[in-house]
Amino acid sequence: MRLAELGEFGLIDRIADKVAASSSVPLGIGDDAAALLPTPETLTLITSDMLLEGVHFDLSFGDPQSLGRKSLSVNLSDLAAMGAKPRHFLLSIALPRELSLEFMDGFMSGLLEQAERFGVTLVGGDTCASKGGLAISITALGEQRPERVVKRSGAAAGDLIYLTGTVGDAAAGLRELRAGVRGGFLVARQLDPQPRVAAGVALAEAGLASAMIDVSDGVLGDLGHICERSGVGARLDLARLPLSEEYRATSGADPYALALSGGEDYELLFCVPKGRGGEMEALVAGLGLTATRIGEIVEGSGLQLIDADGGAYLPAQRGFDHFG
Amino acid sequence: MRLAELGEFGLIDRIADKVAASSSVPLGIGDDAAALLPTPETLTLITSDMLLEGVHFDLSFGDPQSLGRKSLSVNLSDLAAMGAKPRHFLLSIALPRELSLEFMDGFMSGLLEQAERFGVTLVGGDTCASKGGLAISITALGEQRPERVVKRSGAAAGDLIYLTGTVGDAAAGLRELRAGVRGGFLVARQLDPQPRVAAGVALAEAGLASAMIDVSDGVLGDLGHICERSGVGARLDLARLPLSEEYRATSGADPYALALSGGEDYELLFCVPKGRGGEMEALVAGLGLTATRIGEIVEGSGLQLIDADGGAYLPAQRGFDHFG
């Protein structure tokens, strides 16, 4: 069945039928706007990410379910980086006419599965025809008490810099996909990243992170954002970068290049006041994750990169810029 | 100057510099998510609309300022239809690399001018490169007390049906644009619709509207949505349809076709309990707008269309369907 047979409003009804009711949504899909009930004494955290065919994804690389999950995950990752509990989201989607209903059903099942896993409810959005490729725009909303929200701007000299998980995998996975590989750990890290929601919320609620960001543009670019907003510099010990075995096996002569500049790992990069590192590591370990110390915030500005033998490392590329 | 010279983060900074601070935005553009402070005891109303080059707009038809205004207006119109006061919005935009910085500056100046006019603050979003055309996705947030929110589902048999302003103009304007016309009233109604925010909020706060929707898909389609959600039917007196002189001059043999099915007028279509019509008309007149009674809600289902000589009118097309 093609979308043209179902029609725009048939498609919306088909989506709405699959969405569970939520007590925080007095009015969901099906009116001019959705109505949400904010939790008293919380701030609403809100973020939006666009994913475009040919720019952010290639339909031949993965299945529609993974694309659905990833479309939500990248937004949940932004909320996690603020320490916000995710609550609601809107999906706007522009669909090429030739796209099958089976594709759309697969996409929605992945998206709604990830939504259920993270306790967020689809409340609205927009559907339209696309004359270009598939375009997906998701806006996600979360909540947190004002004093717990973690910004990019709170890093101070002396703070320890940590990373959850490993970095470089998603970029290495993209390189493999482009070379024709269609499975394995690195490819899964590119197509189906897992947002670190539990860790972001736990760090915020324990008051352990002075600044936090998710690694979407690459470690250098994203740490650079923290330094710029906080008015500080940073020193990174590259030998401490958390790299997966699979990444090391494919990284070639320069193991740091993709790990520093590749992006799309959706791990959390955060700063912890000196002396609270042990407490933080125990908290994150309790969530079944690792957090690795990769360096320290210093006075001044700019990033100092120290390689394994103590020398200065010069990166070939700093981070991803859409217009660069 | 081309966008590639400015870069993604240069563009974001350039936009952020033009946005005024707001007390309801503890954290605006420049972090992983924006933080908003909801007004106690209100619901958050949220809506999202996507505008795609070649589908929703043609860059050769109008100037970038109008496109910026319209991109926000269509979202504000959805909030108005709920009776919500608009507060904040996010802009996600995918830009073809060849687009000039002058275009982007014009688009942003129109968008932010409309934002200032309606008291809404840009708080975040996403920017990325597009390999297809220009794609714009805006999410707008408003607020209203729960008991004042106007849904599509509240119409009851006997309610009077009203329309603000005139209908058919935007569709007639699009027809003129396609024929090479580049100015005048009808074209302006297509390129630069004005959301009926003051009227929507006033109707909601006076408790005068039992159901409301904005005319984006066309009178028949949108009234159909109200009837379906409310479990009622409607009788429309076509001779009462509010048509502009300019529309009448170009509408040809069937003056009702575009007025009923054209869409994009962004007027409000709403129902008023019988006996409160006079009160409502005075309220809307006080805002410098007209509201015209076009029919009545009836028991049952479906739309009865009565033409000027009392006969039944059969529309050629019902409303706009993106996949139809």
C-alpha cells in the first residue's frame, strides 16, 4: 500500500491509534495544538533536531526501525545533556510520495518503541509530502527543577572532564557503511545510538556535573563549546580516550582522529568538581555504564591535546560544521 | 557572502545576537536544549509545522521577509485556534549551500519582526545543510488556563458557525502567482497571512467559542474536522460566505470552489452557542476584525451545503490532502 492510498489524515489516524494515553497530556494528536500539563516547579527543557535523507542518513544503510529510534534518540540525548527527564515529543515528517506504507510503519514502530523505552509520549507534529527526500524534524520536551539543570557554562578550572562509553565508534561505523559493511558493533553505533538519559538525569540530580554536553559534533567541537561558554580552557590526555576494541582495530595509524572529530556517538561529556570523581564513577557504574576521565579544565582558553608520549597532538579536523 | 564562509556556528551566533532576552526563558539559544519557565496553572499548548520549498512555497514568488513571517504565522495560527497566548518558538532550518547570507538575513528579519509583533521569543532549534531545497520546521508554544482552552470537539447542535475575515483569497493569490502576478491583495494574502491571535485568545477567555480551528486546509476540510471530533453535522449557507471583492472579481463561474476548498487563509472558524452571537460579534469588532455567521451545527454527521437559491451545492474538491 502506498501513502497516496491512505491519505494524509488516514496516516495521522494510523499513527494516533498507536500512541498510548498519558496523564500529562490533556490533549494529544488531533487538534490544532497539543496541550501538556507541566509539572509544578520544573523548567521545561526543549530541543529540536532535523534529520535529512542524503545529509544525516542514507536509506540503503539501515532499516526503518533503526531510523525511527535514532530520530528520537538524538533529541533525547540533548535533553540528557541538560539533566532533564524526557516527557513529550512532536514529529514532523516530509515523505516522498513513492515511500511505502511498510516503510512508514517500520519507522513508526522503531520510533514508538524507543519512546516507550524512555517514557516519552508523542503528542503532535506535522505530515506532508516531500518533493526531495525524506525529512524528519523532532522536537522533544523534558523537565527538571531549575537548580538541577546542567548547562554548558558551568565548568571551572580544576574540574575533571569525563566521557561516558566510548567515542569514535559512530564515525568508524559510517566509514564501514560507506565501504559496504552492513552489520557489526560499529555500524550499530552509527545507526542506533543509545541516549544516556539515565546517566544525565542521575548526574544532574546528584549535583555532580558542573557542565555537560552530548557528543554529537565530536569531542573537540563539543568540549570546545563547554570551554567557550564557561570561559575556560581544557587539557586532554589522549591516551585516556575511551576507545572500543572494534574502533582500535579499524582506526589505522592515527587512533585519535575519528575519536576526537567524528561525532554522532551521543555519549555525555561532562565536568566534575575535583574530589567528587569517585562518587560520580560509582553513580555511573550503578547504571551499568562507564565514565572515563579524559582530562582537566584549566584557566585561560583553548584545548591542549597531549598524546601518549607527552607531546602535543595537532588534530587534522576539529568537528563537524554543516556549512564548512 | 555565502553560508559556507560564515559556518554553522557563525550562523547560529548571528541569529542569537538578534534575539531579545525574555524573563520566561532562563536559558535560550546556545545550549543542548532551551529552558522555559511555564506560567503556573496554565497548560502548555504546542504545535509544529513544516514548510518545504517546492511544496509549500516557491522562492521566486515572494521575498525572504514574507517567507520568514509566514513560517511563524502558520504556527501562531494553530495556537490562536486553541485560544492560547503564544510565548516561545524553535526554528529548524535546512539550507541549500548556494543560498546567500542575504537571503537568510532577510528571512530572519521577517521571522523575528513577526515574533516581536506577537510577543514570542525564539529559544532554539537546529540548522543544517540541505541537499534538496530549503526546509523550515517551526515548533511554537503557547499557554492558556485549562478551562479556557478551545478544542475541535466542543461543537453542539444549534451552535452558530462563524468565520473571521474572508476566505478563498490565499488560494486565489496562489493562482495569480502561478500566472505571473507578483503583487496585490490576493497575492499578499497567500504570501503573508496574518494569524488571528488576538481574536482566538479573546474568544477563549470570554468563553464564547465551543469549538475552533484555523482554516489551513479549506473551510470544508476544517469544518469537517470539527464535525468529526464533535460528533455533529453542519449546514452551511454559501451565500453568507465572507468573500473579498478582489476574490469575487477573479472567481469566475463558481465563486464557492476556492473559498470552500482552497485553504491557507489562516482565518478562524469557530462555533458559538446560540444566543451569544451578538456578544461575540461585538468582541471581535472591538479587535478591528469581522466575524461572519456562515451556518449552524446540526445533529447527525456530514456537511449540508446550501447555495444562494436554496439548492444543494456539490463541491468538486473537499480540502487539501498532502498524499491525495
